[in-house]
Amino acid sequence: MRIIKNRTNAGRKRIYYRVAAIVTAAALFCVHGSAWNPAALRRIFCTAQQKGIQVSAAKAASGGTQENASEEDLRLYAQSAVLMDADSGRVLYGKNPEEKLPMASTTKIMTCILALEYGNPEEVVEVSSYAASMPKVKLYVKAGEKYRLGDLLYSLMLESHNDSAVVIAEAVGGSVEKFAAMMNQKARDIGCFDTYFITPNGLDAKVDENGKVHSTTAADLARIMAYCVTDSPEKEQFLEITRTQGYDFTDADGTRSFHCNNHNAFLGMMPEALSGKTGFTNNAGYCYVGAVESEGRIFTVALLACGWPNNRSYKWSDMKKLAAYGMERYQYRDIYEPQDFADISVRNGIAGERGTPFEEAYVSVTLQTQEENLTYLLCEEDQVEVKTRVEPVLDAPVAEGEEVGSVSYFLNGELVKRYAVCTDTAIEERSFLWILEYILKLTFFL
């Protein structure tokens, strides 16, 4: 009996010491995580591999923005001019592109696109005495007359009638002031922050109570035209109106008849001409905003202060020169680079469902995009750089879909596209309880 009792006591002591050792070991794993993590243990047996930041040049990209080209290169008449890639909004050539200037009747492209987006072309609208009082160029509508809104858009864009612009603004916005607020909001929405509208027709000598002048920049004006012909939900209707050569209509009662001719002569000067709007006031001089389309490329051009009488043809010279410049130098190129990523080590992470404290955890990552190409209009001097940044090591826990890096595309030093790099799976943290459970299983069940 005594021998049996002594053996039982000895067994209890062994169990006691074993449990104490287990708890101590588990505590050491947690308290000294940095010393006891899988990466540290693995370094005893092998060299850990990590990955970091990679920078590579894009495969076939080129181009330097033509804002770097001297203004004398093209010898433009316009005081301010911009050639823009309508798709990306990138300025390909600029002469004083950010100078704020009056834009005369080029204003009416914004009036037209807002009327198409927020108005009903079939609505019959009434002429106010204020609208009828507008100076020429005008349709000579009379107070109390009624017209179909869609007909007035042809009057607005083909003949540039100032009274039609006000009738449209009052019908769509409720008043000229409210419509101007809509114009300014739309300008901000599409990224034009140096533009301020006061009237729907662009007449000179209009200053509001804040002291702001009806004005824009060549860059903003080109961007507004780009919106009208590429992004607006009513772009097709806009193009149909602005490309129409002649249009006939009557007032709602059928008592007065009108004929409108398109004064955008550029439509007949180049086969690539897509759309455009002329403008002139004594303060603004001759202005023009237009778009050309060639081989899937759409360029917009804005010209401000492009001569005064008798220099009416200067704007056509500048327009043709800038359009040809864009079509000759710029082509679409794919700058996308496929990416492969190594798995990332996860400190203090559980390596799979049956991992051990001595195994290092890894997580796989992928690029978050469905795209297989990234095309930009580029010329020979453009420089494209692709920068890949991925975290070399992560700390557990790691969530599935967690962003751990990025792939960024830079065009001439400016970021043009960024893709996130995210984890494919989740990695749990190697906690005290998990370690304790593992050691207990190892001790009692193996």
C-alpha cells in the first residue's frame, strides 16, 4: 500500500510539473512574442525571405506634357489656349491655360447641356419681358409668346441668340440667377473651379454683388466641352444640335416662322470636326471652343481673346493648328503592367488550420482590379513610371481583403492611376489560449 501511494504521489508531481511547464511555456510565447514568433524560430534553421518596394519603368510609354512646350512653338493668336485629351482631361498643350478671361457666347455650351439634362425639350415655354429685352444677336422673340424648348436650343447653338438663352434659363432654372447657380454647380461638379457664370449667354459687363466677373479659363472651357461630348448623359443630343447645319421652326401658335443657320464654320474646315461654339463680345474678343475626333481620339480646344475685328479668322487658324498638333503627336498606348506578388510573412500568425507555433504564417495577395489594360494618349516625350509598394511583413490578425500595398502609375511625375493590393485570406493571431491549447494537445494526446 505504501509503495502504491508513493507512486501515486510521484505521478501527481509529474503532472503538476508538466502543467506548470506548459503554462510557463505558453506565457513565454505571448510575453516574448518578438523573440518566440515563428519568424524568429525559423531564423535558427533558415534565412527568412522578405519583399519590399519595387519600382519599374512602364513598358512602352512616352510623352512630356505639352504644357512644357514654349508658347512660341505654335505661334497662336489666342491670348489663352488649351488642347485637351477629352477622355482623361489632361492638358496636352497650354498657353496661359489658367488665365481668367471672359468667354462670350462659348458660355452657351453650358446653357445647352444643362437644358438637355434638366429640362424637357417638348415643354412649351413662355417669353418674359426681360428675355425679350436682350440685345442682339437675338431671335427677336416677344413677351408672352410661347415656344417649344427644344426649338430654342437650335436658336441658342446655331445662331447664338441671346434672348433664346434667357428664355431657356428661366424655363429650366426658374430665373436667370437660379440657372446661373446651376451652371456654377455643374462647373464645380466636373472640376472647373476657375469658372464663374452670371448669365446664360455670356454678355459682357456683368458683375454680381460679390464682385465676381463672368469668366473662365481655357483649361476649364476645354473641360466643359469635353464633358458635353463624352460624359454627359445627353451628349448625343448635344452633338445632334451642334452639328445641324440648318433648322426651321415656328412659335407654339404657328404664327411666326424662323430659320437658323449654323455659324460654326469649323465644321466644314476639317473632316475630323465634331462640335463647337463661337463667341464674340467687345470685351472678350473672338473666342472658340471645339472638339475633333480622329481614330478613336477626341480632343477639345478652347481659345480665348483670339483677336478683335478685323481678325475674325484668327480663331480658325489656331483651332486647325492645335487640332493637327494633337492628331499628329498623340496616340493611345497601353501602359498596364501585369503584377505578381510573393506571399507576405505574418508575425504572430497561425499558419493554416493545423499550424504549429514554430511555423511561419504567410498570406497571399492580389491586385484589386478587373482591368487588363490602361490606355492613355501619349506622345514621344511622355514618361511613365510604375511604382509597386507592398508591406514586407504583417502583424496578425490580418483580415481578408485588407489593403497591404498599391501599384501606382505616374505620367510625367503625376499620379494618374492607383490600384490597391489586398490580402486573399484572413490570418488569425497566435494568442495565449491557442498556444496553451496546442501544448496541451501536444503533451497529452501525442
